[in-house]
Amino acid sequence: MSGRANIISKYAKRTVFNNRGRAILTLIGIIVATTMFTLVSSAYVSAMDILKSFADDDYGQWHVQAYSISSIDYQKMAKDSRVEEVAYVQELGCNPGPGGMELVSHTKKYKYFVGAMNPKFQELCNYHLVQGRLPENENEAIISLEMFADDRNELSIGAQISLDMYTRYSEGHKVVNLESLVCDRSGLIDEEVFLTGSSTFTIVGYFVVPEYASWKNIADNTILTTSDSIITGNTVNAYYQLKDASLYRSFTKSYFEDEDSCLYNKDFIRLEDSADDSHTKMTFAVIMAFTVAIIVLLAVMLIYNSFSTSSSERLRAICLLKSVGATRKQVRQLILKEAFYYSIIAIPIGVALGQFLSACLIHALQDMSSDAANFIIAKNIDLEYRLGYQNLIAPVLLAIFTILIAVFVPMMKVSRVTPVKAVRDSEIFDEKSRSNVFGHFNAKITERIFGFAGGLSMKNYLRYRKRYRATVISIVASVLMIIFANMLVRNVSNMLFDTEQSGQADVIHYIQTTDVGGFGKEDRSLFYEMAAVEGVRSSRMSFTMEMYISLPQEETTESYQVLFPDMVEEETVGSQVQMVFVEDGTWRELCEKYGIDSEEFLTYGSRKCLINNQCTYFDEATQQIQVLPVFEQLPERMDFPYLITEYGYSRTELLERMHLEPVAEVDWVEELASDLSCIQIYVPMSRMEYYELEGNIGVETFQFTAKDPRTAVEAMKEILEERLYMTDPLVDLGRETRAARAVNKLMEIILYGYVAMLSLMCFLNVVMTVISNIMFRRKEYILLMSVGMSRKTLFRMVIAESLIYFSEGVQLLILLFGGALLLSMLLIDPSIYRYIRVLFAVIVVLMHLLVVVVTTGICLSSFMKDDIIEGLRKEYY
């Protein structure tokens, strides 16, 4: 028995390595399949890493946030055995500010919210402490950056703040709501406050109110101190960290009927693989499973053809082994050992190649994937290549599974063949095959084109039709897969975003209303520091103030007088205007761009200005109706009797000496990132000092373009935080445009890569089946040449055979494609035919014909080079 086993093992090695051409093709098929499996598994691992990387400390390490619960409910939930740790913020009071409840009714927010956090809050709940330290007792506090921005001089670290503390009531009951203010049915604030005392805090730091903090909806400014215990009757936002993250839903169902009373920290839960929103993972899993199934199908067809042909060619040799005592089990072991030898060579190569390509692909798409993630979750996700057990073991197991499926049928078929049948070799003929309508048609065509060789080729085709069936199926499957994949690409391409109309991808804006100090040297130095960030290509600065002009009525247009009758007096027309001070460097740049001499505006004491003579008219529903000019012709002089401030109109003696002379009309709205709600008057920023307007409130606008906006924004945020400015006004306007473009690009890469992968494996499969057919009949071809058939006639006969089975494949293709298309139109979309590219389909069919003919010619030529006697005496196995 051991001797026969040794013979089987040696014969398996010989059959693998003796025929190099077949071995190379089989190895290529396994390597390509394993590489594809590795790429898919690496993509899946990276996708899962993206889901996990959502937990980037934006929220913290809690699982469930319970909104607006009472102190009693908090204590009850904190004692639950499922709870590991708990943090809280309790409401100590609020303050409506100088305007009282009248201002609260107008702004829908209180001026101040005062809360106390327990020591665990810093550990479980992420919030950004910009400067300073945490409070150590109830007399110390940290304040929000919004509050510091209101009064930068009086609210420095170490300063003390004293506030009257009020408790909120509605309809006689204490308000237990840290999510919003209580309103009546008409939307009016239905709350009243009662003074409960006053508190004094020492400021020890500044922080950014976190996104999950619901109390920011009830107050503009936040003051947080510390507390070791809950005060009875206070409202609490509690943050629970559970011992087992997967219990987060059962935990909340135990205490709340409505899940809207809670917030789940899905980012942190996903990090622990406990999120139950399985639809996201399911989507990835379905896509991966579908892709893997296609790869398995193509790989099975490819490897099956190789082993099937190899087994058929060696029937006599195998049956000779059976005649000397080899069992069916040993014959099956022969095929399995061949598969094993192929596997130990091809699978490691495929895994290594797949890992290398995955690393290169992920590195190349890193920035693009980060931008694409911004489109979905508004976060920068760094996609990194990770070598894990998933993308090592999974490709190996899938490759082994594919090989076993591919060799199963040839293995069972060969093991059951008897020696007598092998000697007769009857299984290679299709004796029952009969010529059909297409067969007669093909026979006439081939005989007319190729003469005697064509007629002989038809007989050979009918004789070997059973064997050619695999080639026909490979051709049909290959063409169908490529055409349907292309239809999928066209379908998805129609869903891609139109990025041509979505604006510039590299623009960054910082738009901020200045505080009581106005627009001074600190604001300008901030601009120049931000403009100096590495990668910033251009920068523009402007400052806008609301002002008022009064002009003779005859200088305005009739349409303006009709649309704004309340602005028209007896002899004059009053109008609100925007005075836009443009930084001198930007002024020169824009004047040069629009063909204006900038120097006449920059001389000291100059009265000249530029004007945007347009005004946007809105209806009562604030819907834009039209943009119309205000002046019939530019006025010679404009005076400014009023300055519009936060509290209305104010007359200032400084403006009495200020009058301007419009020189030309320009539209710099988009250039300066401003709106067009009223007339805009443009003057250089150096005039602000001359007019003594630097101390007035207005809107500062910084506009930048950067080579890498994401990196530039991060650097600018650091600058703002160092100077204790809010980072919210800093907006990366190009983020959505870049994200949309990145999504489009990624989709195109994935889709066209998918089509390329299918095409590669499909063409490889067709090549393999064609070569198998030629190699199976090589001795027959040599015998034909030995009895007098010329090489030219033989070549024409074989080429004619390839055209016959290709034409049959085209006929079958038309039937299957038509049926599939009709079924798709009935079940999916009646207009799905629109995604068919006829020219592309024709090119695909012709490419397959070219592959078949070229492969047949090359393979046949290699046999024709042999001497006839040597060819007959050659032993291939």
C-alpha cells in the first residue's frame, strides 16, 4: 500500500511540474483569485476600522446619556448592577441676563447656564479645556469660550464673576428640561424664573462646550463648577458607562419608555463591537459576499477547466494505475495532491501580492478616503493599512475552498472511470450530438469561408461538442459579466454628485462679529498669522459695518421707491448700506483684476469709493424675490448721518465729516464672501483710522485658499484656540465639494476596478479553456500532419472550429442576455435598457473573439514547431 501511495505522490508531482504551460496557467488562476480575496478582505477590514475610528474621543467613554432626569432617578439608575461608572452635570441655576425674560423670549435662550459636574465627568466625558485647569471646589469654575468672547477683558483667568441664580418654573412646576425651553402651542416661551440666591466663582479655565451637551440649547454661555453630590431636586444629565456595552438598549428600556430621552454614544459602542445598528455592517458584508461570490465563480470555472482537461488527458495513465491495484481513494488523493502542490505555491504568492497591493491602494487613497468620510460623517478619518488575521486567514480559507470546489467534479469523475472505458476513450466523443439549425448554418458558413478545412472543422466540432461546451459557457459568462458590470457602473455613475456647480474646493472662511472693542490691531494680527499658515495660497480680509444714507429722491430708481415705500420721505430717500472696508493688499488685487486704478483710493483723505448698486428684495416669508438697482445713476456725494449698531440707530458727530464720492460700480460680493441684502460701498481699510471707526461693532471676514485645506484648518484652529477665540466661525467651505469629488472618485475607482477584475478573470478563464482544448487534441493534430495534412490546412481547420463554437456562444449570449434584460425590465426598472452601451457590448464580443483566435493560433503554432515523429513520441504525463 505504501508503495502505491509513493507512486501516486510521485506521479502527482510529475503531472504538476512536467507540463509547465498548464501549471503556469493554473497557478496564475489561483494567484489571481487569492489576490482578489486578499484585496476584498483588506477592504472589509479597513471599512470596519472606519466604523470603529468614529470613536475618536469626540463624545467620550460613556455608553448612555440620560437627559433631564431628577436626582432621585439618577440615584436609582446609578445603583444598577449593569453600571460600571457614572458622571453627571446638574443644573445649579440660570440667568436671563440684562434684558430679563423679555430678551429670553426674543432669543429663545437664557444668557447663562450654571452647572456642576462630578469628578468622573472629566474621565468619562470628553470636552476640550482650551486653557487653564479644572475647578477643584465649588467656588471655582470654568467658562465657555462663547462667554469669554463677550468680554475678553473682564473674564480673564483669576477674575471673579458674580451671578444671581434663578430657578425655572412653568405652570407652577419646576422645569426639568436641559434640552430646550418650555414653549406654549403658539411657540412662545412659557417659563418664568424665581431668584434663589447668588454665587461667586473664580475663573480657572476656558472650555469648548461639547456637541453632546444638551444644555447649550437653553443658554448662550456656560459656567461649570464641581460637586461631589447631587442636590435634591436638581435636574441632571447623567452619563453611564456600562460593564457590558451590548446591554445599552436593555439598560435604557428598564427606565425609559421613549428612547428619545437618551443619547447613545454609538461611536464608543462601535469601538467595542457592540452596536446593534447592524445595517451598516450588513451593507459591507453583503457587498463583500457578492464580490467574493463572483470571484469564487470565475476562479472555480478557471481551475475546473484546468483540472478537468488534465484529468481527461490522463485517463489511460490513471486507469493503468487502477489496473495495478490503485483504489478510487488513491486516485482522488492523486487529484487532491496536485491541487495541494498548486496551492502551496500559488496561495502564499497571492496573499503576499494582495497585501502589497492593498497597502499601496490604501496609501494612495488615504486623503481621498478622508475627504469621502467627511461627506458622510463630517469627520476626518485616516484610513490606514492594517495587517490582521482577517485579511490573512480569510483569503487562504477562501482560496482552499475555491480549489476544493473546482477539483471535486474532475476528481469524482476520474475515480469512477473503469480501465476498459479509459482504453476505449469514449467519453471524449459526443456520439449523441446532432447538427441543429445553427449547426447547418455554421457548417455552410465555415465551409464557404475555409473550404474543405471548414467542412472538416464542423464535423470535429460536433464530435467534440461536449468538450467545447465548457469553452462556450466561459465565453458567454465572460461577456455577460462584463456587460452587466458596465451597466452597473453606468447606473451608479448617474448617481454621482455634480461637483462642477458645487463651488471651490480650497476656500476657508472665518466670519465673526466683533465684540465691543471693534475691529482693531489684534484682529488684523490674527488675520496675518492665519494667512501665514503653511500651504495658504491667498488671503483676503474685510470688515463690514451697517450704516445709513439719505439721498434726494430723484436719484433713486422708481422700482426701488415702489418696493420700499417706508424708506421714501418727502424729498429724500433713506437706505441702509453696508460699508465694506477692504484690506489694502486685497484692494489692490481686486482693483487690478477689475481694471481700476487703486492708488487714487489709497491716498490719505481720499473721498473716492466703489459701490455695488444692488439691493435684494425679500417677501414676508424671507424668500428672495429679485435684485434691483437703487440709483438711476451714481450720486456725486453720499453722506452718512447714522451708524447702525446692535441696539438700533445712533447719530455720531464723527460721521458728519464723512462723505464719499462713488467712482464706479463693481460686484465684489463673491470676492469678499459677503451678502447682498443692501447697497455695498467699498473703501480701503486704511480709511478706518481716518474716519475713527475702528471701535465700532461689525463683521470681520477672512477668506483663504489653501493647497491642503484640511491641514490649514487644523493649524488655524490651533492659532484661534491659543488666542482664546471660538473656532466655530472657521468654516472649510470646500469640505463638501472635496468630499463629493472624493466620493465620486472612489466610486469610479471601485466600480471600474471591479469591472477590470472581472474582465481579467473572465479573459483568463476563456484563455484557459481554449488552451485546454488545443492541448487535449495535440496528438490528433500531429497525426493529421503525419498522414499528409498541411500545416496551413490544419491551422485553418482549428481556427474554423474556434469560430464555430464562438458563433454558438454568441447565439446563446443573445438569448440569455435578452431574457435577463427582459426579466430585469419587468422586475427592476422598465428603462434599464438605457444603461446598455451597444458599442461597448460589440467591442467586448470582438475582444473575446480576438482572444479566442489569438490564443488558438499561438497555442497551435507551438505544437506545429515540433517534428512529427518527435511529437508522436513525446510523453506529456
